[in-house]
Amino acid sequence: MKMTALFKKTLLIMVLIFGILAAATTLYSAWNLDNSLTEEYRSKGMAIAKSIADSSVEILMNRDSSMAQSMIDQFLEIRGVKYIFILDGDGEIISHTFVPRVPAEAVALKSTSKELSIQELEVKGLGSIMDISSPILAGVAGYVHVGMDRSLIQAAILSAIIRQLSIVAVVFAISILLAFVFIKRISQPLSALSGYASKLAAKDFTAELNVHSSDEIGLLANTLKDMARDLNKSYEELEAKVLERTAELSVAKGSAEQSLSQLQQAQKQLVETEKMAALGGLVAGIAHEINTPVGVGITAATHLQGKLDDLLKDFHAGTMKKSDLEKFLDSSNETIGITVVNLNRAAELIASFKQVAVDQSSDDRRRFNLKKYIDEVLLSLKHEYKRTKHRIEVVGADDVEVDSCPGALSQIATNLLMNSLIHAYEKDDEGHIVFNVSRNNGTAVLTYSDNGKGIPKENLPKIFDPFFTTRRGKGGSGLGMHIVYNLVNGKLSGKITCESEVAKGTTFNIAFPTNMGG
Amino acid sequence: MALRRFLFVVILVLLLLSNASATDIVIGTSASFRGPSRGLGIELYRGAKAYFDYINQWGGVHGNNLVIKAYDDGYDPVPAIENTIKLIEQDKVFLLMNYVGTPTVTRVLPLLKKYQKSDALLFFPFTGAQPQREFPYDAFVFNLRASYRQETEGLVDHFVAMGRNKIAVFYQADSYGRSGWDGVRRVLRKHNLNIAVEATYRRGAKFQDSMKEQVDLLKQAAPDAVISVGSYAACAAFIRDARESGLTVPIANVSFVGSENLLGLLQEAGKKNSKDYTAHLINSQVVPSYEDTSLAAVKQYREIMDYYNPAPPAGLAEEGYKPLPYSFVSFEGFLNAKLLVEVLKKMKTLDDKKLIRPTMEEIKDLDLGINANISFGPTRHQGLDVVYYTTVRDGKFVPLNDWEGWKK
């Protein structure tokens, strides 16, 4: 049988209690017995001594000591009497019961008292003795000494202790047995309860609990059952709620995902829209630029036509004069010259615009001179800065030929410049904007810098984020720099960094491979 | 012998015819028939039984047979008291006789006083102690033998005469031993001497027991002689151990020791150890030596013992006891019985027990055939005062006549 922890504890307590009980009762009864037996032996010894003393007067005075001996022998049969001896009036021992001799301790006992007297002595060979002496005829006729054996008291105490301890041991054994049975009766339902509780903990609400008692344990069992029922109910409710919430969450997640994709879609559309807007701006710029030479050409041609009509009229009227013809020729020469120049100018513009526009709307790669291309882009943007007082220049190496995506570069340059124009300067500022072209081994480096108001430090990390703008509601989409960042990293396979100091200006460093294929 | 047997048959027939109404005279006894002192009880009984058988065969006393009702007390006072009560109240014995031992008899004495009204008398106890020789118990006891006091007096006187003044006493730790001790002490006082050293032993000691402790105790005082007052088993053990430890001084035993039993043990042990333990032994006796066939009683004793050779009391004695052909003890039993028969014969009727005492007290100068006169009187309840001294010669206790060999 396995000992339960409960039983072990109880056993320990019982051992403790019984140990204390045994020790206490043993001590008490030993003390009690010692007292009562000592008293009994004392009174017994006194009675014997007195009786011998009283009856031996005549015997001692008249007779041979064998009668006295016979008398004391008789008393020696009484339990506890270890020795008896009689001293005569001269102090000589005339009868004794010692074998083989009177011990020195007994000889040394000097009796002078007229009363009963008691002495404790240790006699060699006899052990612990209570010597009781009684005078015969007030000591004149001698003394009787009775030695009571104290070891009998000790033996009696020992045997009493043994008996008592045996009883305690038996009671202990019975108690242990009872405790075992009792605890088993308690612990069985407890184990059942604990097993039940473990099952509950493992969410097994179908477990059965067979504890039927009317005590606290029964109460506990019932409480546990109720609790299990409640728990089961709560658990089921909880589970249902969790399912419900999970479903809701999943719906929410779906819609969030949808929103995200819609957002991404929107972002994409916005980016496209931005690009188109840029293209739109370009087209407007082109129209505006071409308007002047074409207008001049039309005006010149119209003027020439008028002159020609006048001439023809004179010619037909015959009123034409030689001077008129000469005048006409001079004028038409000049007019045609103007027309040619302006139409050439328009053609030049269109070719330039065409290239930039084509580049902007395509991802094609080709070989081009970086500095020259930046010039062309600037030309296409001239209408944006023509009415400002800014000085815009392209400096650096003329021989940086790159094989890359000019469209992307054009958009980058456009966005950087437009950002500076919009954000870096107030209306009448005279800014200085520099595109610096250089090369470092296989890497082309375009450094763009303005001397505008700069970007606050806290905004610096966010400038490439989409939709980050300080001019929301004033026309800023917040996508410009994001597009730049994506173009540098994507189309150019390069890197862009930004340094800025408030009131000093902003610098962008763009480094990209001169030959993307290589 | 043939004649005696013929006579026996004739008398038996006559008795049966003429005295059909005869009753038994029941003599009660309590003695040690078992234990270390059984030799004494058995031999005392056998001596008396032999004589009673003889008397009964010759018609008994006044036509009544003498019957012994015996109980064993194992030399222990308590059974002795119980036996005595049984004998008086239950068995209604005629008188008590041949009790053995001082501790037993001393304790029985107050009983006799109690049964005064039923005329309980104790005849010839086998003890030389004083109590039954002195007031108040002498009234209920008749002794034949001399007292221990007389025995020890004689022994001490002889030792002192031989210049042996340092007398040691070895004695039984009870009233018997004390009686002998007291006798020695008194006589030494007379010589202005004291007991040089003493040692006791517990009653009931066996021959196998060691007496070394007692011997060593006595040796410390280098005594000139030892007087030993004990039972034969203890005394024999003491003598053996004394001789083994080189204590060679004379050792004297009193009559109670049972000389033949003592000698038997010593000779047996001597044979086993190839030693002679019997030298320098003196035993005082209260009856003459049964070797002295010049005495009529000795002759008669020997014949009767030879003829009847009584068995130990039936059902009382233990197995394995070998009865002695003759012994001082059975001789004493024999003489006790003989004296009793003489007294009974003198009584006019046996119906009145009150007559026993006066008849006894009238005996004067009666010789039982031991060359010593026996007299009793109202103040004299001891028949003999003679002490005989014996020593071992040729494996036997013989009369000691010359003490000069032990002169110091």
C-alpha cells in the first residue's frame, strides 16, 4: 500500500504526539511509582524494624541469638527486605542475614537515635539500600536495622514503564491503523476530487465524480460539480464568442486587405496621374514655347502676303513701279528670313520636347550624354522658371556618357527642380540651383543642390515616404520625392541621399551605374 | 533368626486374635526428605522406622502399632509449619517426633504453644538449638541430644586447650547457624576471646556450589581452627574449597552435619580429584559411635538395621538416594524411637495424651544401652548432655580420643 502524503503527515504528528505522551506519562508514572514505592518500602521497613525491636527485647536479653535470627529470617521473606541485622546494647551485631559477611557499610552504620531513623546507602554487592533502624528499648538494648532494596523499586518502575510503553505502543498501533483507514476514507474521495479537478483542468467536462458523503468533502465535491457545470457553460459560451469574434476579425481582415489593395491601387493611380500631370505640364510648356515662333512665322507670312497682294494689285493696275518691286523684294526677303528663323526655332523646340516627352512616357534605355540631357530637360521646363529670378545651371563633366533610362532621369530632374521651385524659395527670391555632373569609375554622379530654406531635421527621414508633403491642400500630392526615390532605386539601379540644413539649402546626391547592362 | 521369625509369626497370630480392636499410635513427623539435606531426614526416619517395625512385630505398645505419618518440608520453615498444622488438625497424631533442623523447629515452636490445649508435644527434634530448650518453648519439647551450645563448647574448649585461639566460624545464615555461632561466641567469651573471623552461606547450598568466597574471607584472618555450623552439602563444599585453597587448619562440624553424608561427598570428590579432603576433620556427635559394638544399643541397632533396612518414606523421598547401612543420624533416630517406646510403655493408657508429659518427666537414670543415663524432669527436657568427638580414620568417622595432634 502506498502511503499518501496526508497519511505521512498524520503519521508524523501521531508519532510526535505519542512520543510526547509516552515520555510524559512514563516520566510521571516513574516519578509517581518512585514516590509511592519509596513511601511503601519506607513504611514497610519501619513496621518491620519496629516490630522486631518491640518483640526482641526479651529475646535479646535472655536468650541465645538463634531465636532473634529465626525472627529476622522470617521477615527476610518479605518482599523488598534485603537484610536485617540486630545490634545488642554493646553495639555488637548478634544476628544478621548477610552472606557471606556483614558488609563494611553496614558495620559503619552507627545508631544513636532514640527514634526510628532512615539512611540511604550504597552497599557493595547489594546495591541501593534504604536502611531503617529502630532502637530496642530506646537504644539501651540495641538496634534493629532493616535494609530495604531500592533496586526492587527501580525494577518495579522499569516493569511499569515497560508495561505502560507496551500499552502506548498498542494504542499507537491501533491509532495508526484507525488513522490509516480514516485517512484512506478521506483521501479516496480527495483523490477522486483531485482527479476530477485535473480532468476539468484538461477541459474534460464529461468526467464523472463518485463522491457521496455528507461531510465537508461531500460539500466540496458538490461545489466542484456545480463549478464544473458553470465552467462548462462559460467555456461553451466563451468558445462561441471566440468563434464569433474570429469570424468578425476575419471579415475585418478581408476588408482591411481590400482597403489596402484599394489604397495601393489608388497610390498607383495617383502616381500615374502625377506622371500624366507632369506630361500635361510638358505639353502645355511645349504649346506655349512653340506659340511664339509659329505666331511670328504666321505674322511674317501674313505681312508678306499683304505686300504681295499690294504688289499684284499695282501690277495688275499697271501701276507698279520698279521701286515698289524693289521695296517688296527687300521686305519679303526680310520677312521670309524671319519666318524661316522662327519656323526653325519651332522645329527645334518640337524636336527637343518630343524627345523629352517620349522619354518621359517610356522605359526605354539608350545611350546619352548626361550633361546634355539635363540641359534638354531644363529647356523643356523653361516655362516653369522663365519668369523667376533664379539662376539655374548645369555644370561638371561634359563627357559623362551613360547607358540608362533617360525617361527616369528626366522625371527625377523635373521633380527635384519643381520641388525646389515650389518649396525652397519665396516669390521674389534669387535662388541658385546647380546640377553637377561627374563620374566616379563606372558610376555617374548627379549632384543637385539649391540654396533654399532647407528641410527641417524632423522631416528629413520622411521626405521619400509616399504622401508626405508640407503643402497638402495647396496642390502638393506628396508623391514627388517618393517617385524620385523609386526611380533611382528601380530604373537607375542607383542610390539617392539627401542632406539639408535649414536656411542653407538642400543637396541630393544621385549615384547610378553608367552602364546598367554592364 | 529362624526362631525369631517363628516367634514373630506366633505373636502376630496371637495379636490378631486377642487384640483385634487395637489402634495405631500415629507419630507425626516433618523433615527434609528432599533437597540438599535429605540425608538427615531420611536416615533419622529410617533409624526410628526400623525400631518401630521391630516393636510392632513384637506386638507394639500395649497392643498398638506405631505408625509414622511423614511429610517433607525440604528443610524450609514455611512447609514445616504447614505440615505441623496438618499433622495436628487433620491427622490428629499422637505426638510429633524427629523433626529436622533449627530453622524449621524454631518456627514450629510457637505453633506448639498455640496447640497447647490439644497437648501437642514435639519429641526429640534433630537440632541442638537453644529455643526449644528454653522458656517458654521448652514446655512443649523433649530433647534427647545435647545442645549445639554444648557441642561447640566442647569443640572450642579442646581447640583452646591445644593453643588454637583464633577460632573462625563458618555458618549457615539462619537460626541454626546463629545457634552454633552463639555457642562459639559464648564459650570464647569465657576464655576472653572473640570470634577471629566469620563467614556465612545461604541455606540450601549444594555441594556443587563454590564456597571460595567464604574460604577467602576466613583465610584473611589466618585462623587456627574453623568451626563449621551447616548442612553436610554446604560443609563438604566448604571443606573441599578450604583444602583446595591451602587452608589446612582443623575444621570441626557439629552433629547436625550428618557425618556419613559429609564423608560420602568428600570421598567422592577426593576420588575424582585424587585428593584427600578428609584430613583434619573433627565432627562432634551427640550419640556414641555406632562402631562401638561394646555398647548394647549399638549391637541392637546394627541388628535391627540389618534386618529391617527400612526404605525411605514412600512417596516422599526422591529417586537416587542410597540409604546408608549405619549412620550417626539413623542411630539417633533409633535411640529416639527407643526412648519413646520406653515412655509409652510406662504410660498406663494411651488414651489420655495429658499423661505423656508427666510420664516423661518421671524418667530417671534410664540407660538405653549407650552407657549414659537419661533423666528428665519438669525443668529438664533434655535427656543427654554428652558430646562425642569423632575424626576420620581409614575412611570412617571413629571416636577421637587424642587431641594432641592438633596442638599448636
